[in-house]
Amino acid sequence: MERFLEGRLASTEPPRYNVVMILFTLEIVIAILLIAVILMQVQGTGLSGSFGGTNESFRSRRSIEKSLIYATIVLAVLFALISLLLVIPR
């Protein structure tokens, strides 16, 4: 038992398996959040806005839509960064 503890304490290399598992879990959570945020976004008016049609509910929800767009951007960037981190060979 002492050899096991000595070898374990002498090793200064961090446990990479735990880091990879944390990154995989974080990537799955971010992917689920990204899907949810994208599905919550309202499509707006389509082509009617370009031809002069208006939609009052869109104007009242502008701040919510803006927050969802920012959340989508942040989650997409985080997802891409974590994916790149997982691709790097260790």
C-alpha cells in the first residue's frame, strides 16, 4: 500500500481523464442550452416586414429577442472553443 501511495504522490502530472470528462459534460450541457435558446427565438414576420407589414408583438419583445441572440452567440462561441479543446491531442 505504501508503494501505491508513494507512486501516487510522486506523480505531478494532472489527471487528464477528469479534465476531458468535464469538458465533454460541459459541451453536452452547452449543446442542450444552445438548442433551447435557438428554439425559443421567434421567427419574426418573414417577408412581410420587407414589404411594409408591421408586427406589434415583435416590437414589445425586442429586448427578449436581443438577449436570446446574445445568448446564442455566447453559447456558440463556448461550444466551438470547447470542441477545439477536445480535438487537441494530449
